[in-house]
Amino acid sequence: MFKKQQLQIFVPLLIIVMVAGVWALKQLQPDFGVSFSKLDQMSLPANLQDADFSLKAKEPVDMEALSQYKLPMIIDYGFDSCSPCQRMAPALETINADYFGKAFIKYVDVTDLPTADDDLPVLVFPTQFFVNADGTPFKPSADLDEEIHFSFYYDPDSGKLSYTTHQGVLTEDEMRQILKEMGVR
């Protein structure tokens, strides 16, 4: 049996080792989402090999720049401690992996990138933006709009559709329906 003096040394040491272990595990965990290897990137057509298909945005998403790749986009704005965002995270990860090279699926953490949504109509978290492969805002069919409830933002001067968004959680199935209607197979 341990003596009292040995326990006074052993217990704090055990706590320090446990804290260090938890810290080390957190450092080894991959960033939010699936990461793709260089081999995955090389399997893409030449025009997509330099594209960033990682889920978590490391800088504000430039929808115009991404549209040059001629792929549809779903861009989700949220933050990691947001409960609805946490519920949606696994679906985003799955969709990002399943549609690698076919669509851009991005998650923008506004805690890490606080100005990323400054010029966008983000009213609640999570909010998703949908962009067609040609860079225009996605316009869903009436049936899909009735099921998912999109929001549409129009330019006040031209009257043209500027953004198509959805506020709240989307399921994996709903994202698949949207991507299918965007022409992704």
C-alpha cells in the first residue's frame, strides 16, 4: 500500500501526466473535416489539382475565385460551440468526402475568421450559401424550396438574384438533394 507521503507525490504527478496526455491527443487530432492527400489531389483533372477541397476554410471564402473551377458550392457559416452547427458537422464532413472533386463544400468558422461574413446576409448560425458551377446563385425547384425553405437575396439596383441561402441545420440527405439539383452526380 502507498503511504500518505507517497500518495501526496503520486496523485499530482498522475494529474500532470493525464493533462499532458489530453493536450497531446488534442494536438494530434486532425482539423475539422476530412483531409485529402496529395494522391487524392493528383487523381483530379489537371484544372482541379491546385483547388483546396478541405472542409474548413482557412481564410474567407472567395466565391468568385472558386467559381473559376466550374464546380457548385455549399458554404456553411457557423462556429464550433454552436449547438446546431455541431449537429450539422458530421453531415458536412461526409458530404465533403463524398463529393471530393465534384463540388466545394466549405465550413467557415466565424470565431476563427470573424470578418468572413461581413458582406454577406448571415443572420443566424448556421447559414449556408449555394452557388452553381457557373458562379451564379443556385435557384432551387419549387418542390425543393418548399421542402428545405431557402432565402433569396436580390440586388436592389438590378433586381438580380445575389444569394441563395438556408438558415439552420441541413441534413446529409438535404445536401445531396441540393447537389443533385445543382447537377452533381
